Amino acid sequence: MIGLIIGHFLLAAFAGPLVHRLGRRAFLVLALPPAAATVWAFTQWSTAAAGDAVTWSWKWIPDYDVGLDLRLDALSELMVLMAAGVGALVLVYCASYFRDDTPQLARFAGNLLAFAGAMLALVLADDLITLYVFWELTTVFSFLLIGHSSEHRHSRRSALQALTVTTLGGLAMLVGFLIVGHAAGTYRISEIVSDPPETSLAISVALVLILAGALSKSAIWPFSMWLPNAMAAPTPVSAYLHAAAMVKAGVYLVARLSPAFADVPVWKPVVIVLGGATMLLGGWRALRLNDLKLVLAYGTVSQLGFLTLLAGTGNRDAALAAVAMILGHALFKAPLFLVTGIVDHSTGTRDLRRLSGVGRSLPYVAGVAVLAAASMAALPPLLGFAAKEAAFEALLHGSAADRWALAAVVAGSALTTAYTLRFVWGAFARKPGVPDTPVHRVGWAFLAPPALLAVLGLVLGPGVGLTDRLFSAYADSYPVPSDPYHLALWHGFGVALLLSAIAWIAGAALFLARDTVARVSRRVAWPTADSVFGHLLLGQERLALQVTGFVQRGSLSVYLATTLLVMAGGQLAVFATDQPWQGAPAPRLWDNALQGGVAVLTCVAAFLCLTVRRRMKAVVLSGLIGYGTALLFVVQGAPDLALTQFCVETVAMIVFVLVLRRMPVHFEETVSPWRRAIRIPVALVAAGTVGVAVWVAAAARTAEPAGAAMVEEVQEHGYKDVVATILVDLRAWDTLGESAVLAAAAIGVTSLIYLHRRSEGPMTADELKGRTAWSIAAEHTARLPQGDEVAPERGWLAAGSTLAPEHRSIVFEVVARLLFHPILILSVYLLFCAENMPGGGFVAGLVAGVALITRYLAGGRFELAQAAPLQPGLFTGLGLFISTGVGLLGLIDGTVLHAFTYHGHLPVFGDFHMSTPILFDFGVYLLVLGVVLDIVRALGAKIDRQIERAAGALSATGGPEAEGDPR
């Protein structure tokens, strides 16, 4: 099972090269995975029909019971055959439908095959979370397929609408899954169905949320607006996603969970009422549309309502009829969509008012359409008739609610007959006063996929008994009556046949009166769901603008105060009601007087931040808070954390100073005296609330701290530095994720700085030539006197001569030159000593960054280019690549990162060992160094260039000299 799923995604990844090499014939290759899934499903028919199941499970994280569980039973067997079989035929159809020069054909092919893989995994999933993951994957791929023609506004809007509706429903469904899984004690679907949790308010709410996801996926009212608009997608997408695959996912979920929850009071009213209403509304709307695809689209909405009603009714015979109708619907609706694509391809239009005489020009196409349409209208001897008869019989002998549902189903069947006749007449009949539509012939390969599906509907009508054993294996999960219904083409004359005849006659009458029906339909038409959706979105946007305008005042202090007050108010309310401090031990303020002294000084620095108006003073005070925290780490006995904190605060303060060069000295926000006075109590209340909350949380601990286990684990490996080992070994994947976030944040910040070039005026000649400080600095140093040509002044920095004399500091240059290499050596030492002494890749990278910052501060941006001639992105990318590669190596043996350890001896250094955690830490080292270098280059060298440009502009106009240090 898992191999088939992976095969879909792997081949989808190679769709681009295949289409580039084979053109549209690549679809024939891409059809192999779903064809293989179909063959495999046929080999499992006997197992599923016997009531057994084929399972596959992979425990990813056994300790937390996280894994991937797949299961093929009777219902999954039907869905796999339908999704994979129709998918394979649709891909074969695409080879004739598209041309080799179709734009974005490779992307379309890959998305379609990937969708088939996601749908296959969805129907095989035996875990609620796994099902949700692939559920959302089908949503994403359907969004890409519906919006394939992204150059058209309607396609983009339709794709976004489908994504919005189905994703919101999916999020609601996820909450329902979590509630049900928690109540049942498991997320295995088979276990939940066999032993459902007891009915409660939580379960009722969860089922409503799950039904919201299922109904939105299957376009049940009021979520039905997205499906007709999705007809903007290419016809193969409509035939597959909207007839046989995606829209059946919601029906499948209802059918899967109905044996467990059909008796919950909230289940049947929602399913029957909304399903019946959808069947009637969709069928009625289809009677007045002129686009063939839209007629089929609203017919699909109507049929989905019918399927949902049957699947959720909750009795054995209705479930049997539901699965038979699911198969029948795929075998008549998919070929009708494919035939519509052939008609559109041959005539250039889908407007039934302009089509005339197509049936005589394309007799075989018309024959396939008539065969599929007869099954949709439930005419004997086709599968649609047998399934419809089973539905009538099940609802006839059901409860009172089922008989009300039967009335809706009969009326909906009449509408189905009417729009079926309208489709066949509109597509193929010769119409008075309309000239025959010119057509071009189609090849057998184009017609073969829909013809095969339509013929299967014909064959399975008399042969429906062949499916009875498989379908009954699913239906018998409900209580079995004393005289269960069995599928057959003919059950004799009875009420069910009479109801079918009434539906045929009523439908024919509606078709004959089609002009009158269309006029009445337009006169009594209420606002469409699509227009309601549009108005809701517009109203939401307007409301958001008004709320944003009221709340967003442009004051950072107001935002911060609001956040703190809300947080403090919530915590104080909890304290007042629960009084969690009762029984807690009294807090210990400090272990020694030195801790108390450092804490008091840190609090004083934090308090002074509330009173300052100068930006630089605020930066210094905030830096003192960080340094005070680092001193607390030192006093507490955590030198590794203290070292990291010192480095972070140093780099942060330097970055702040670099930014402040281009900002006013004072804060620009005008603050009234009362607002300034209220800051202090708000800050004190928030700080006190957080302090009490931390104390209460620490005092409420009942489990043993995890730190002891971590220390034992580190000692077992022969290391001493617990923190560093945790970061690069025991929890390396957490560190890898944080490193990726750090790299993304740095790239985002620097990209914003380098993006806005228009506000800086015209580019210089050097910028037009693409020259940077990294290349210009080389020219400056190359022009310096060499050898014995002259007796130059001693230069301590490589690019020191690029600075104006008034901005040079010889003492600073000497100190920077003398300290640069020792600091780099210190950073390497901190990197390699991290196992047994304070250090690590993160702090080592920061120390190396401090060395480069020192060179920049002493010699300017050209000196920075000389000190680090490589681009920062190279360090960042290489570091992330190394860390990720080492992390993947750790998955080989399923443990931590001890996939490789090498012991050796060097003459001077002595014994050493090299392990993958050190390599991982080296990746972190490079990444942090690249991030620091990138930020300094952006906030330092970039701002230097801005200052130089501003000074040059002022000099050209004769104005005053520009302020700032033009490094």
C-alpha cells in the first residue's frame, strides 16, 4: 500500500522531465501508478468481500504512539477502485485532450498525479490525523488544478473560493477529530468505529464539526457554491476531482463514521436535511443553465446531496444503496464530463443554445453520452437503475424521517431525469433555427476512456450481483435486519419501481416544459450561494478595515500596553477564582546575597527604561538588562548560558547602534503626561503577574524534572556539557528548526533593506556596473604602495586608507588588528570544546561575528569586505546544509546523532574524537556566522552607503555636510 502511494508522488516529481521529453504522451506514463493501484485493489477483492482487511502500519515515534496506519476493507476497496481506476483513465484521456504546446502542462500533470496519490492515501488511512493530512493535501492540489489557467481572473477566484471553503471545513473537522480521538482514547478509525465513545455534549459538538468538514468537501448546501465555480478547471479535472474523487471524500467520511455515530441525535437531522435540500436545489438550478459543464456541475451537487443522505441515514440497506450509488455516480458522471470535453474540443463551445446536430456528426460520442446519461437517469438495465431501486427500497422500509427523505429523493430523481434530458438534447440534438455546428472528428484514443466507463455502467447493471458481496461486507457493519436487501437488477413490480416511473414521467414533463420552467426558475430565483459568498467576503473585508482603523493607532506603546493588560487581566482572573498558590511552598527569593544584588540592579535598569526619551539611552539600559541576566546565569552556575547571553547582548547592542545612526535622537511619539505616568503601573502589574505565574507554575510541578534524565544520558555518553549536548545531540532536530527560522528571519530582514532602492535616488556608476564593497575594496588595496617603492605609513587594516582621516582611529585599528585572529581562534576553541566545557556552535558563531564586527567598526565597510570576502549567504546556506545532512544521518540508526564517531591521535594535540554532533555544531557555527555577517552588512555597510550618498548629494547642492559616520 505504502509503495503505491509513494510511487504516485515520486513519479509526479518527475512529471516535468517526462512532459519535456515526451510531450502529452507523458500522461500515458503517469497513468501507470493509478493503474497499478487498480490492479492491486482487484487482487484484494476477495479479502475485502469476506469482511477481512489488509493493514499496514509504521510506528514513527512509538513512545508517543505516532505512526502511519493504512487499512483496506470493503469500503476502502470500492474507493480505491474508483479513485485509481478513473484516475488512470483520466490521465490517458489527457494525452488526447491537451496539445504539446499547452502552457504549464508539466505542472498540471504533476499536480494531477500527486492529487491521485493523496486521494489514494486518504481512503486507505486508518488514523484520523493521517486522514486529515491527506485530506488537506487533496485540498491543496485541487486548488492548483482548478487555478491551472492562472492568467484568467475567474480561474484564480474559483481556486481561491474552493480553497477557502474546503480549508475552513477541514480545520473544523480537525478539531472534531481531536475531540473524538481524545474521548475514544485512540485515533485509529477502525477501533473508533468498532467501539465508539459514549454520546456526550463534546461528542455531539465534535460530530457537527466533522460533518462541517465532510459537507464542505462534498459541496453540500450551504457549502455548494465552490463546485460549480470549479468548472473553470480543465475538463479532465472536472471529470476526476468533481465526479469520482475529491468530492467523494466527504461522502466517504460520512459513510466511514456513520456505523459508529448514526445513532447520535445530532447526526441524522444534519445529514438528511442538508442532503435532501442539496439534491433539490442543485437539480432545480441545473434546469436553467446553458453551459454543459455547469449543467453537469449542478447535477453533481444534486447527486452528492443524494449520496450524503443515503450514507448518513444509518441503516444497513441504505448503506448498501449508498455504496452502489457511489460507484454508479462515478461511472456515469465522469464519462459525461469527458464527453463534454470532447464536444468542446470538437466544436469550440459548450453553450447548448449554439450546439446543433452534433449527434449526427459525432454518433459514437453521442452514443457514449446517451449510455452514461441513461444510467444517471436511473433507466434499466444500467447500474444507476439498480442503485436507485435499492435506495427507494431502503427508505421505504425505514423510519418516519426516512420516508420524508424518500419524498425528497423522488422529487430530486425527477429533477435528475429532467436535467439529464436537457443535457443530451442540448449537446447532440438538432435544434430548429440553429445551423448545424461544424465539428472535427475525434480519434478512438480520445473516446476510449469515457466509453469504457459508460460500458462498465451498462455491464454492472445486469451484473450488479457481482458487487453485492463486497458492498454487503461494508453494509453489514450496521445492524442486519431479518430480511436484508441484496443488489439485483430486477426485484419485480413494486412500490420502488412505481416511484421510479413517477420520477421518469415527472422529469420528462419538466423537460418538455423547459422554457416555462426556466422562466419560472429565473423569476423565483433567490440569491445564489456564490453571490452570498462574495458579499460575505466583501462585508468581512469592510469590517476588518473598520476594526483595524479603530484598533491600529500606530503607537507601539499602546499595542504593548494592550497586550500586557489583557495578559495580566486573564492571569489575575485565574488567580482570583482558582487561588493556585494555596498549598504552594513560599518562594525563595535568592540563594545568596550576590544574586539578590544583581537582580535588584537589573530591575532598576528595566524600570529606568520607562522614563527615557533618548533612543541610545534606551538601548544601553535594555543591554544592561541582558547583561544582568547573564550575570545571574554566572552566579547560578551556568557559564555556558551566560556566555551565550553575553554574546547575544553584545551583537544586539551593536546592531541597535548601527540602526540608530539613521534615526532621530529622541523618540518621535508624543506622549501626554498621563500616558507617561500610567506606563509605570502597567509595567509593574504585568511584571508582577508574570512573576507570580512563574512561581505558581514551578510550585505546581508533580512529575520529576526531565533534567536529571538528561544529565544521566549525557554522562552515559562521556560528556560534561549538558546544555550543548542536548542542543546538538538529544534534541538536535529542535535546534535545526530554530536554526532554519533564524536564517529565514535574517534573510527576510536584509531582503527588505536591499529591496527598496527607489527611495534612495539614482544608482551610482559602480552600482550600475554591479560593483560592491567586496570588489571595490580589492581595487583600493591593490593600489596601495607595494615593496620598496615608497616608505608608506604603517597600515594596520587592509582597507584603512579608504576612510577619511578625520574618521580614523589608529588606536582602534591597532586593537582591532591585534584582537581579530585571537577572537577567531577563541571561536574555534569554543566550537570544539563544547562537549566538556562551556561553548557550542551558536556561541562560537557569535564570537566569530564579534571579530568581524570589530574589523567593520575600525575600518568601515571595505574593511569588512576584506575580512570576509565571501558572501554571507554562502555561510548561512552551507551551515544549514551541513546541519540538515547530519540530522538526516541520525535517522539511519533511529537514535540521536551518534551515527558516526572517529577516534584518533595527533602529535601535538593528543587524543581526539570526531562525531556527528560536532559536525552538526559546525553547521550551526557557519549559519550563525553568516546571519551575523549578513545583518552587519545590511545594517552597517548598507547604511554607510546611504550616508555617503546623502553627503554627496548635499555637497553637490552646496548644503551642509551630512551627519553620520560615512564608513
